[in-house]
Amino acid sequence: MTHKLPELPYSYDALEPYIDAQTMEIHHSKHHQAYVNNYNNAIKGTELEGQDLEEVFKSIANQSAAIRNNGGGIFNHNFFWEIMGPSGSGSPKGKLLDDIKSTFGSFEAFKEAFGNAAVTRFGSGWAWLVVNNGKLVVTSTPNQDNTLMDVADVQGTPIIGLDVWEHAYYLKYQNRRPDYVSNFWNVINWDYVEGLYEK
């Protein structure tokens, strides 16, 4: 199985003014492409060539740093592009909103918890909203790790993920990560996220 860079479901400038076109183009065509190339090279000629990423993640602790970092980079970015969109913002509806309120107390309290996970992640990494044993949990992971990996502090199925590597925001926001995190709420594709939650 050779992994390929997916096309974005929208144009590079579609998330303006919250995420700028230049950042999107570099992030997708350079960073994401590099993860794809490096992972394909790392698994070439191994038994991992025939496995999907989620299967590999179940025993990622046994794999090399190249497989862990680049495999995570592929999955995380594939996921990230899909949960955003030009008609984002607003808030979730239905069961997801009800469960967010019952879990966190309010939608605003959830946003605060998620934002805190994103802002306080030291160095590079990701903030996540995941489903863990039927419950919603906010967590974060370092580098290109994710919550499907056996090494994650909190495991679960991700339904929202935010890239807080500097390359995801530095051209527009410089060191103002909290501003980037705050503006992320303007580009979330809640219809897509709700679909993930209701699977």
C-alpha cells in the first residue's frame, strides 16, 4: 500500500482570513507531502506495506521513529484537512452538542478546555477531542502522535484535532498560538465532525 498526498477538499485560500493561503499551501504541499514520502520510504519492503495506518498505530511502540512520526503525520493531516472548511464556525448540533454540554458543562467550557490543551502543549503537537469508551475527552499528544496509537496517554477515536506545530500558524500568527487556536473555531466543519461522532 503506497500512501499518497490527498487533494484538499477546498482551495488553499478557502479558510481566509483565519488560516492564510500561503500557510495552507506550504503545510499541505510541502510538510504533508514530506510525511507521505518519508513514510513510504520507511515501510518499503516491510510487512507494513500492506497495512493501513490505524492498524500500524496499534503497535506503534514497536516501530521506528521514522514510521511513528511520518505515519502519524500522514493520518493527522488527512484528518485535519477534513474537519475544516470554508463554511465552518457556529457550533455542533444534536447528540454531539448535548454530549459536549453534559460532559463539559457548556459548549463554552468545552472550547476553553480544548483551547487550554492546545495552548499548553509544550513544543510541537496536537490537541484532540476524542471518544474514549463512549465518553468525550479532551487531550493532547506530542509531535505527530495521535490518540489511536498505543503510546498515547489517552487513547480514543478522534473527532476533532488541531495542529499546533509552529508551521501550522507561524506565518500569520508568529508566536501568538492562542490567537490561532481561538480562530480555529471559525473553520470547523461541524457537519463532518458530527458524522464522525455518530458513526
